[in-house]
Amino acid sequence: MSKIRVGVFFGGRSSEHEISIKSAESIVKSLDKSKYDVSLVGADRDGRFHFGEKAISLNMSSASEMIKNLKEEKILPVLRNIWLPEKFDVVFPVFHGTFGEDGTIQGLLRLFDVPFVGAGVLGSAIGMDKDVTKRLLRDAGILTARHLTFYRHERNNITFEEAVSTLGDVLFIKPANLGSSVGVNKVKSKDDFIKAVEEAFQYDNKIIIEEFVEGREVECSVLGNECPKASVPGEIIVKRDFYSYSAKYLDEDGADLKIPADFPSEVSEQIRAIAVKAFKVLCCEGMARVDFFVKKDFAIFLNEINTIPGFTEKISMYPKLWAASGVSYSELLDELIALAISRHERDKKLSNRFKDA
């Protein structure tokens, strides 16, 4: 059998550019080269796409070397010079955050009729927008923190007093569309509130102000299309004020991971069931990491969903949770690629596609 041609897309214009590179590096190293012919497509910070004529060297020791090797491959603007369906059997997008996790690249790949790993256009867009996510979860009866939503043109209507009277004395202020806790602040005073609102608006035209939910931070990985399954839950034991970008990626002592999380079995099963339910409610397919707060009385609040979670083998929770559930990193990659191809074959049968007479 011929190898499956996999295009790993990474980089991009978002603030999570470096994380995307690290995730792509792990994926490229771990894809079984006896099954897959792997090529890399890198998007620089200006959004220009570049294609390496050969698969990147597998002895990469750092993200910077990955970029260096890519440039040495006589990069070409991919969208101008390559017709994607002729180049790849499936694409593995590893763009974290804006312009990659929000349905943007998914729409392009769908337009080109190329199978791709992860959620489709709608699920990606919903998962990126915390405000829309919360509204759908609320309608589905899934607990989530109360919040207020404001658009940029409404910024003069945002007051610390209204937020506190509605949501409580401790608040989280976030861009509505972003990931990895970028632009997120925990605030308790009016001065910090004003600064946090300004910072959040630097990243998005819509922000949310959210109540503080005191509880253990728990994550659960979901895998599948029509019949998704959930991993064992894992707990993040934060050593700082909250699980910030720095605690996730920069501070080696920012948090400890406990996999599986130490809960009674019925609570763990409830977390898994809610993760799968949310995955379906939010129109996801392929993969997602679902993040929760679990209170002392075991009330489970869903915080957010990530449709392209971090994918480094050693530190990222999504693959680590599956490893603890009996699915190795390489097996996980195989399953995700198979799910992408299966969904594409399913959708090809729809009657809205042009067919020869």
C-alpha cells in the first residue's frame, strides 16, 4: 500500500505561534514513517504560507531549528504554487488560537476538499468563542461560570460596580476569542479591572467578564466523530494565582499535573460524560480538550473547550490523558488521521456535491 500523504500545518499569526511549532515538532517526530509521507507547511507571523519540498529532518532539537530547516528547503508560497488536493491525502492543522483554531483554516481546507484532523468550521468557530460556547452550554443544562459580554463599541458602558454586583468580588476578564490564557486577568480592584479590560480588548473586539469559580482545575480529552469517547480526567494543581500563560508554558514550577485525577469513581465518570456531551453540543469532531472546575461539593463547571489542544508529547495534557487511558501518542495520531479521512468519506456522499452525470 502507498503511504498516506500528511501535511502538518503549523505556526501562524496568533499569539500562540511558538506553542504551535512545539506541537508540530512532536507530531512530526512521532508519525510512523512506514505509514505516512510527512510534509510541513509553515505559516510565518505575517500569515504567509511556506512549503518544504521534502519532509523536515527528524533530528530536530528545538523549535528554532525546525524553522531553520524549513527555510532551507527552498520554501514556496503554498497557496499560489500548490494545489492542495494533489499534494496531501490529509492535513493535520496544528495552528493554536486565532486564524487556525477558529474555523479559518478549516474553511480553506474544506473549500479545497482536503480531509483534515479536528473539528470542522462550525465546531472550531464555536469552540474559539467563549461567549457563544457558554450560551450553548447553558441551553444544554451544563454548568458554566456566569458572565457578561461586551463588544468594543460598548466599552464606555463597562463598569466595575456593575460587574461586581452581578458576578461577585473576584472576576476574570478575558478576550472572547483566544486561547492559552493570553490576555486573561484575575481582578479584585477597580484599577486592575480597568487595566484588564483594556488588555483584553487588545486581543479581540469582544470580551467576557466572568465570575470566579473556586474549584480544582480538571481537564478531560475527547476523541471521535459520531461516537466520541473521553479519557480519564486529569488535575492541574496550580502553584500561582491561576493557570496563566506563564504557568502553562514558561514557569517550570507553575503547576503540577496529576493523572488520573483523584476523585471518587462516580465523579470521574460524570466528568467524562459531561465532556462527551459538551463535545456534541458544541458541534465538535475529531478531538478536543475540555476544561472544568470541580467544587468541593463535586459540582462540575465547564470552563472552556479547546479544539486544537497543545500536542507536545511530554507536557501537553491532551496526549498525556490519552496515554493514561491506554492510547499511546503514535496510536492517537493514527486514530485522529483515520477519523479525518472517515469524516471526509462520509461527507462526500452528501447530495450537495457536484457529480458527473
